[in-house]
Amino acid sequence: MFLSKKRLLLGGLLITTLSASAQRTPKKYLEQFTPVAVNLSQETGVPASVILGIAMLESGMGTSKNARLLKNHFGIVGKNNLAKRGLTYRSMYREYTTDTASYRHFTKVIMKKKWFTTMKGNDDYDQWLNKLIRSGYSTAGQVWVSRVRSMIKKYKLYELDDAMNLAKR
């Protein structure tokens, strides 16, 4: 009887710890990368909500192996030096020197899209996501759009786009 109570207590503590850890991850990620997204938004005209929403989804809020080992928050394909560093993890994704470099490259990719000039400065994240999906950014289609949109809504990332609107005035 004592042993099963002890197991229940330990199990409860483990679940509580994992839950608390999972709750801190979005907050920590947002604290670290919101300034990066807002600055890039003001420089490029790409909404911070779109930048951050995509990064949060595709990097698992910075917890994915690609985010941790390659500093790649957007699933951008390219060369990496994992093998040269002696790591056994294999990835087809590009490696960046810094997390910010990943964010910066993502906005450059968007700025090369034919439709970018018509969207620049537009804060309607739904329009941006639809343009991205139609131009082949993700193979997951509307599922991807729905997931990014959920991130934007859940964490109220659309509020970050007010800084972009202020910059236009």
C-alpha cells in the first residue's frame, strides 16, 4: 500500500513538472524571439505575427533538434555541418550561425516572392499565410495554415503587428 502511494505521488510530481516545463517553453521562446520578429517586421514589412507564428510551429518553440542543433527555426532546407561536428543526427535542413540569422534568412526568402511587394506592410496574417501556402512554402497545405493561425491566435501574436502599423505612420 505504501509503495503504491509513493508511486502515485512520484507520478503526480512528474506530470506536474512536465506540465510546468511545457507551460514555460512558449513564454521563454516569446521573450527571446519577439524582439527579433518585431525588428524584422519593421525592417521588411512582414508581420511579426507571421514570422513568430511560423517559427514557433516549425521549431517546436525552439525545442526541435533542428532548432537546437542547427539554429533553424523555419525548416529551411540546405547544407549543415552536423557530420563534420561528429554528430550522428542527420538532417536535410540548413544550419545557421545564430538563431537570429535563421529569422533574417526567412524574411529574405519571403521578400523574394513575386507577391511580396503587394503584401508588404499588410498586417492581415491570414492573407500572408494563404500567399505563403499558395507559393509552396509548406507541403502540409491548409493543415499548416491552420496550425500557424492557431499559434497566432493562442499567443495573441497579432498584437505585435501594431508596431508595424506605427512604423508606417
